[in-house]
Amino acid sequence: MATTGNAGSTGKAGKADIAALAFVATLSSCPAQTAFRLTFAPKAVYKSSSFDAESRMKTTIDELLAFAAVVDTGSITAAAEQLGLTVSATSRTLSRLEEKLQTTLLRRTTRRLELTEEGAAFLQHARAILSMMDEAEEQMAARRMRPFGRLRVDAATPFMLHVIVPLVEGFRERYPEVELELNSNEGIIDLLEKRTDVAFRIGPLKDSTLHARPIGTSRIRVLASPGYLKRHGTPTRVEQLAGHALLGFTQPDSLNDWPLRDGDGDTVHIKPTIASSSGETLRSLALAGQGIVCLSDFMTRADRQAGRLVPLLARQTLDVRQSINAVYYRNTALASRITCFVDHVVSVLGSKPFEEQG
């Protein structure tokens, strides 16, 4: 049966409530035949002519669900069963809704429920709102399944260039709706201060507030270019390093601990002839023949395979490896775009991404 009331019959209450919710409802007609024989009462009984201040903006989704369920099932008892509530709770919810709207939505008789014109008008809006809520929830579920939005990634320059950048193309093909923002900082950053979603850190982790997902480990080696060795000779003993140009880090100083033992059995700690905060700068200096360097396998593999850098003191070199982790705050809900990015990195690199013989 079609709605016959005019637009003015919805009253100021219904219009004010829907306008406040900022929903646009599409009109729909009721079926001509229903199992519960809904009929329109000719006129609704208003409890007052307008909303008071306290009644505004307080209609809840649960109340809309209860109202729609009563109409759909034809009785409060059936609606209560559908919603998993008691009959009394469903009846109270419906009465509370009518009190908030200050109008009668349904006339109760011993034999049937009669939907008032105001009730029919409000039902159209209620269905539209519930439909929009369902759509919003579906969109959120879809976003969890299909990552969307900006992802801010931080890593030291060498790891960004040699590991992350080669993986970007494949990631973008799989997740085109994720907007990558790639930043490089050579030191440890505050993720919140830098508005970073996920960072890749090399070496021991100190911040216990961060959740860490292991990516792998990478061995460090002492290297030099063939050109440097041709001009200055190849050291065959650890103590001979003192006569060479050594390339090291400005900070942290622990990166100047090389995987070698001195005559006393202690780890060799070098004093750099040329120092830099960036491993990539040190790599470039080594390639240019400016000295001997100690760097991680993930950034020198291609150079070693091509012969641009040559491992030194192989027999004396200890098996020292740097741990690599993806870190993010454990007290935040992990967005799907972070998960999919880290998953992609792990999937492409494999379980032992930087392992090699020798």
C-alpha cells in the first residue's frame, strides 16, 4: 500500500531529526500486500508541537532497528525474537523512540499494528539510515580487505635504496590505492613525531613500546675496491689496517666496531679516516677507492658480485649479523595498509633474504 500522506504530515520533529543526522533518504513505497496487514491511521497524535532541546539528536541505531523490525515482522513479539531481545525490552525501545520523536509511530490494537502516516514517513528515513549504516560497514570491511590510504615508511638510506625501492613496483601493482610516502633518516626517529606508520630498523631494538616484526639478518663484511687495493696494497693481517684509510660512521659509534679480533682477542674498533652519518655515502666512497669500509650485505651484494668491492680478511672475519625489523606502535590498531606492506616485503624477500655463502 502506497504512502498517501503529504510532505507536511511528517511534522517538524521528523524533519529536524533527519536534517540533524545529515542523511538524504530516498522515498520508497510499502508493498501492497503484507503478512501483518499494516494500515495507516488517518492522523498521528502528537504529544507536543515541537522538539524540546533535550530530545534532539538522541535517536539511536538500536531504536531504528527495533522500529523497522516491528514493522517488518508485524508484531513486537516477533521483532524481539528477531533481534534477540525480550518482548518488554523491544516494547520499551519503541516507546522510547516515540517519546523522543514526540509522535506516535504505531497504533497498537489487540489484533494488529497500525502504522501512522508519520510512522510511515519516519520509516522511510529509518530504512535509508539503516541502509547507509550497512553500506558504511561494508565499505570499512572492504577497506580492511583492500588497503587504502597513505602509508608513511621510514628507513635508512641504504635499506631504502637497496631493499625497499626495488619492491615498490610489485607493491603498487597489487595495492594501487595505497599512497606510499618514503622517507629516509639515518638515525632512530620518533614514529609519532615524524608521523611515520612503519619504520625499518637495523641493529638492536631499544624502544619497548614498539611492536617489531623480524625481516631478517644481514652479515657485515670488511671491503675495499680493486682500485684502492692496487694503489695501497691488500692487508692480510688485522693489525695492517692501521696503515690504511678507514671509512666509518659519525654515529652511532658502535657501527665502527668491525667483525675482527685484534691481537688481544678484542673486537676491532676503528677510528675513521673519513666519517659519515650515511652508509650509502661510505659505500660511494669505497667504490671511489677512498678507503676500506665495513658494510652490511644487503647493500653491497651487487657490488661484490660485480667485483666492484672485494671482501678482505675473510678468514679473520667473524660471523656478525645485523638484525632488521619492521617496527610500529603496538598500542594502535594496525591498519591493513601497514600489514599488507610488511607482508609484501617479507613475501618477496623470503625467509632468509640476505643469507649467502662465504
